[in-house]
Amino acid sequence: MMARRIYVGSLFYELNENDVKIPFSAFGVITKVDMPREPTGRSKGFCFIEYATEEAADAAIKTMNGFMLAGR
């Protein structure tokens, strides 16, 4: 069984949930973006994206692995 939740790391700290959601939504319906933040409100530089289907999550991993978003 594949997972519907993927890890996205090495994110530019100023990105927000919507900045990440836009390119990743090309693979399917995103049900949740969990972006942990520092007490200052700044992103910790990673997030988890949850898709409605395992196939969408798998397609995102295969396509976006190594992809640079906002130069990082």
C-alpha cells in the first residue's frame, strides 16, 4: 500500500502553504498541507502534502523529486 502523504524538504523559508500547493496540485487533489513553523512564524523549511489518492502522491514523488522551487 502506497501512502497519500509526502514529505517536501529544503524549502525556501519565505514560502507559504499556497506557494507549495500550486505546483503540487498538478498531480491531484490536495487535502492538506502541513507546514511546521518556527515560533517567529517562519517556515521550518519543509512540509507534508496529503493527497486524496495514493496515485496522485506517487506521481508527485516521481515527478517532483529533485525539482527546485524558488531556487532551492
